[in-house]
Amino acid sequence: MSFFGRFFMILLLVVSVIETATLAGWLALTTVNAILAIVVLFVGLTAEHIVTYIRANRGQPLPIGRILIVAAVETVSWAGWIALFRLGGGHVALSIVYLFVTLFVGHALEQNTTRNCSNLFTGLLRQEAVDITTIETVIGFVWLILTGVNPFVAAGVLFVGLHVEHVIAAGKRPVCY
């Protein structure tokens, strides 16, 4: 593998570390300071998407407006999910559906951003986002359950699941719809 190939694989690990640390920090803060938790989530997801864009588009100008939109959508996804989940009962199933649907849209927006598609909002309901969205939704739920048992194991499971999702996403054809 070339130097650049190894470098961009390292950036993929960095993306997974950023998202794992962001989600773990956010979740820990949700019961202490909800506003700070949202800020941490938004800033961390913004950093994740900046590194993702740089990895996919070395040397191109950073579309910060688009990246902020993607980070905002994902912030609403995770924050809404935990709020619904904590209501308990039938809301747990609803929270999983909510997370899947909102992340599905977020992933389409992210793909449009990293691919430099002319229209950010084109092809929001694309089949190719189903696999990565399913992985992230399932791993999010498993992580949340494991956090109550062993937070360190939970963080490890979250990291591995997110890294698998990021590797699959990075391998997708860069097609605009």
C-alpha cells in the first residue's frame, strides 16, 4: 500500500475515534448538562465530517456550510433518539426507527457533501445508504445497552461498529444522484 493509501486509512481510524469519543462524551453529559451535551455532540460531529471530507477530497476547498448542515442533522438524530429512548415503554422501538430514518437522511447528505454533488438535497432516499445506516443504528442501540453494564466495553463495541461503517462508506462509488 502506498504512503497516501496508509495515510488515508489512518484518517479513517481518526474519523472513528472522533465519532466514538464524541458520542461517549455526549451521552455522559446528557444527564449532567443537556445544553453542553448538545454542543459537544455538534462540535464533535462537525470535526468528524471535516476529517471525512478531507480524507475523500484532499486539496479541495472545505464546504463548511454543508458540513455544518450534516452535523446539525446528525445532532438532531442522536439527541432525539436518546430523548425518545429515555421515555421508555413503546418509545424505545420508536427511538430506533427515529434514529434509522434521521441517520438515513444524514448519510445521504454526507454522501452528497463528500462527493461534491451540485445539489446537497438530491437523492436523499438512496438504497446505498441502507447498509451503513443499519450498522450505525444497531451499533448505537447495542452501545447504549452495554453502557449500563460496562462503559469501557461499550465504547470498544461502538468504536469497532463505527469503524466498520466508515470503511464500508469509504468504499462506496462516488456517484451523485
